[in-house]
Amino acid sequence: MRKPAFVSRRIAICVFLLVSVVAVTSASTDKTGTRTTSLADRVSIDYVIAQLRLIELQLTLNHDQSSASQNATESINPNSSIKLSTNQNPLWFTEGFIAFHPINVEYSGKSIANLRFELRNAPSWISIERDGTLRALPPLGSSGTGYNILLRVTDSTNTHLATTLALRINVAPKVSLNTQAKGNELRVSEPGSNLHDMRFVFSSDTATDRSISVVSAQYLPPIPSQYEQLSDIFYSTQDNTGKVEIQVPMSILANEADVVRLALFHRINGSLTMFGWSSGFTAREVRTIGGKEYAIVRSYSIKGEAFVGLKPRN
């Protein structure tokens, strides 16, 4: 087996120096064969041995430094990479309500736990979770479209591996509507609004301390053209544990025959693949309540941004 170059060089130097020591020692042997060592010879021998040890030490240090450098280089995988993306940009939030937004992280390393997430130029009400999810709770009065932030991600095992993602934040203002709560029913009482007299009946929760607010559409994701928006976009704090019955005044429809297309549309942002606007169940019946006709739409929850509209025609 071939010896490493470091070992071969070390052996060669040791042999050369040992020969030198022998030569010095031999030169101090008298004619009778009795070896004598003068002070000068002793100094020469000690000097040579000292030089040998110094050279060995230097070779060892050089070898250790070279190995350390090689190991450090090997720990940095030149093929490692971090890529950031998001399903939408700008990101939309509504003031006064907590919301989360996932960031897609493509990392070639072994564990995302090695990554360090950092937000720059961000307002205090937005933060980043350890898995790259943005968490926002915009306070009242923070609405606007002028938030530009930078997300920087660094690999803790290789500080030279980093990337950034520029994000724009839109915060929608909300305006609370007058409502009346009675038992498990919440009724909008806002004349002049297309949400007036709309009723939300909760199957298991009371309507006390719940609210309905109107949200400005210009700060929210655009509604797909195949959906026909009939009501303002509203935000509800009600996270019901069962189904919610939405009683929609039939007066909202221009054509009563369209009641079969009537539905509640929610804004979803729960994952990287599910976002935008999604429709729920369509109306299945028309009921007369207090001498007034209502289309009955059901949903599992009305929490978050939503609007009443029509699904596409078949």
C-alpha cells in the first residue's frame, strides 16, 4: 500500500538527519577505537536533534492545518441551495385580525432546522415562525399598501449559503357593522348596506360578542371573473364548532331563478396550494321568515373574509 506523501517526506528527512548525526559522531572516534565526544561534538549532535524535532513538529502542524482546511471545505456542499417562493405576492392581511401566510422553502440540506429566518424592514406586528410561516396581527390604523419587507434565510451550517425574498404587504381596513345578537343568531342591522338584514344562525355557539365588519376589496386578492359578487366582502370573528346557516334576503338577487347558484365564498390561505377564493354550498331552499323571503345557505364556518355571490352557470 502506498504511503501518504506526508509520511514519506517525514521518513526521508528523519533518515537524512540521522545520517548526519552518525557522521558527526563517527568523526569524533580516536585511532584505538575508543569513541570520544568533545563539547563541540555534543553541541553539534544536540543541535541536529533539536532541528529534527522542530522539522517534525512543523510537518505535523502543517499536516493538521491542511486536514482541518480540507474537512471544513468538505462540510460545505457546493451543491447545497435554498430557494424561497410564495403563492402570491403581495400578501393580504386585514387589520385587527391575526393571520398566517406560508412561505415555500426548497432546501437541499438534511433538515430545515438548520435554517435561520430573518425579516428586515418589517413592522413590529409581523414575525416569522421557525418553519418559515409569516404571522401577522396588524393593529387598527395600519391599513395600507406601502409595506415592503425582505425575508432572508441563512444556513447555520454554512453561513455563505443564504438567499432573500422581497415581499409586499397589503393591509385591508375594516369597518364594523351594526349587528344584533339574540341567542345563537347574529343579524346585520345596517340600512344602505347590501348586507342589511342578513342573518347568521350558529348551530352550537351563541352569537354574543361576535362581530361582522366590511373589508375594502381593493386590499384583498382579486375575485375570479367566473364568480359574480353580490355582497360586500365582510370579516367575521365567528369560528363555529358546527354548521352555520346564512339567511340571505332574496332581494339581493336580480333574478330569483339564480338562487340555485347562490353561495358563500371564503378567502383561503391555509397552504401553498390552497389560496384565493373558494365557494361553499349553494342555497338549497327558500324560507319565509317574518313575512320576508330568505335563501338559506349553509357553511361550516364564516370566520375570515367572505362574500355572498353566484357560482358559474352549468
